Amino acid sequence: MAERKPWTRKDQVLVLDLYARTPFGKMHSKNPEVIELAQFLGRSPNSVAMKLANYASLDETLDRKGLQGASKADREVWDEFFADPERFLETAKSILEAKGEWPARDEDPEPSEFREGEEALRTVKVRKNQSAFRAMVLSAYNSRCALTGIELPEVLIASHIIPWSKNEKLRLDPRNGICLNSLHDRAFDKGLITLNNDLSVRCSPKLLVPADIRGLFEGRVATAPDKFHPLPEYLEYHRDVVFEAS
């Protein structure tokens, strides 16, 4: 018999939170995290997997759509996420903490040195937000560098397209990220390379590298993510503001 338990807003928030952190190919009922969340919500793994697919159908940046069964409430939660990702993720965390039954998530270790008062709290919050952003971006790219395919987590960076310091609302928007290795991340951050809307690389005249490694930059096209494709307006900002065009 089909599951008839109504979906609450809190349930939907937690499933979308899982969607944001889960590689596209793992959004199925056999995934241990899907099973764990299903048990937490008192639902079947198939029910949670179906809801993940519904959220995939709302991702307008995807060529490949999920099931077309998303409800009006699903859309509202989806829009809430992108209106303020930081607040949304804090809401998800508070729901889990209120239940007191969910295993603690891995977080970046706290800084070894602290300033007193509000500055210490701000530092910890920033590090946790960076960790959340990294988890979402790397899941979208299957933990592979979009330009080289490197899969070593130790050298992968969740690069911001519009810099962290320029727009607070976009700091945790996964569509404002691209997974790069540390070399390409540095070049991207400094405006020595940028991306066209088709994700092809454009090199700055200031990118001075030996001829034998120039192929690491010129002629490359980034692999598109499985979800949270970079928005054209974000890429345009990077080309217009960050990129060293001359």
C-alpha cells in the first residue's frame, strides 16, 4: 500500500538538505544516508528517494530531470533554500538538534586560536559555512575537479564564482560554486582564467606559464555538474568583475 503519511515542512527541509549534500547518483533507496533519514522521519527509503527525485525535477539548471511529481510545498521549500541558503541550512540543523536523535555530522575542526567574544563565534560560523558549501559543491561534481577530473579530496576546492566577500546572500548558494583543484582554483580566484557560459575556459593575458603546461588551461571545457549548474549571471559577473581581461 502506498505510503500516506503527510509530508510536513520540517520533513521537506531535511530531505532538501540531504539533496544538497548528496551526489546525484546516490539519490536512491539503497543509500545508507537515505535509509538513515527515512528511519529518522518514520518513512520508507523509497519515499525519501522519491522526494529527492521531486527536488531534482525542480532544478532548472539540469538537462536531466527527475520525476515530475513535485508539489507546491516542495517548490516553496526549494525557493526558500535559494532565497537564503545560510538561513535554510541553519533551520535544517536546528530541526535535527531539536530531535536530539540524529548522528552528529562531520564538521571542520574548530580553529586552534580564537579571539574573544563575537569574533570567535563569527570565525567558527564562517568555517562551518565553508564546510557546508564545500559539501554541496563537491557532491554536485562527484568530488572531481571540473577541469581535470582529479579526484583527490586533499587538493579539491569549492571555488566561489562571485567571491565570498562580494555578496553575502550567495556565499552558500551551490550554483555559485565550481569544484576545482587548488592550482585552477587559485587562477580562477585571481582572475587569470574565467569560464564562458558553455563552461569553456578563457585565459587572461596575465596568465604567464611555460608552454609545456599551458594546455592545463587553454582549450579546456569544464565538466558540467550533475546538479546546481552555475548560473549564467554568476559566470558573467566573474568575467566582468574578477577576470583580468587586459
